[in-house]
Amino acid sequence: MLAGHLSTSVLGEFDSPDLLVRTSGELRLSNFLLWQSAYTELYFSNKMWPDFWEDEYIQALKDFQSRERRFGQRKPSKASN
């Protein structure tokens, strides 16, 4: 119910980002899209925004592709296999 009242709700299926890139070496979100980022993968870069070029963006995407997204689900334990 709360998500429907956020400004990003007009985006429909794109109201929650899959990947959030934080530049400048900061390791926090600074209250940016807190609710929408619950299942968002975070990528932190030491580069400042003006220096964040295509090569760094591609690295962020490669890192994102290598992650196992579980959307809040627990990873199955090896004992249950």
C-alpha cells in the first residue's frame, strides 16, 4: 500500500531499481530510494560522478550479472541437498 503512494509508483514495473550505483567512495545510500531499494543490488565505486565513464559502468553491470539474486529468500543449506 505504501509503495503506491511513492513518486516512483508511476513507473509501473520499473518502480524498483535492480542496480544502484553509488559513486565517490561513499558506502551509504543517503536516504536515496530507501523503500524502493529493498531488493536492489548495490555497487560502490570510488570514482567521482564526472569520472564515472562507460568502462566503470560496464564493470558495474558485470558485477551485477555475477550476483545471485534471491529477493529476500534464504540460500538453501548444503545439508538439505
